[in-house]
Amino acid sequence: MQQAINAIITLIVGLFHIVIVAIAAAETVLRESLAPLGLDTASQNVVLIVTALFMIIAAIRFFGGIFAILCTAVLVLLMLHTLLPALGMHA
């Protein structure tokens, strides 16, 4: 039971890691693209923040269902892990 919980949590953390890597890569590309245009640092930061917000919203919409299913599975497994020993059953 604990192995299944750990596997699901590892998958959730992996998905978050993918989102963070994508945001960092986009930030690097945008910063390199905006510098030659002559924009000052404050303007670049505004563009990067807006882009990061859009990417976070897109990630939530794209992975939202997967995150919900994985979180539900973890909660069900934790509930079973708590209840089965109390009922005299072993998982």
C-alpha cells in the first residue's frame, strides 16, 4: 500500500517538475529574444511574469484532470491504509 502511495506522489512531483522546467526554458528563450529589442529590465520582467502566468494556467488546464485523479487515488489509498489495520485486515 505504501509503495503505491509513494509511486503516485512521485508521479505528481514529476509532473510539477515538468511544468517548472518548461517555465524556466520559456523564460530563458524570452529573455534572450527580448534583450536585442532594446526593452529595459522592468519591461522584460512584466512580459516574463505574464508569460509565466499563462503557462501556469495552461498547465493547470492541461494536467488538471490528471492531478485530480492522482490526488484522489492517494487519498483513497491513505484511507484504506488507515482503515484496514483497524478492521483486522492487512494490506
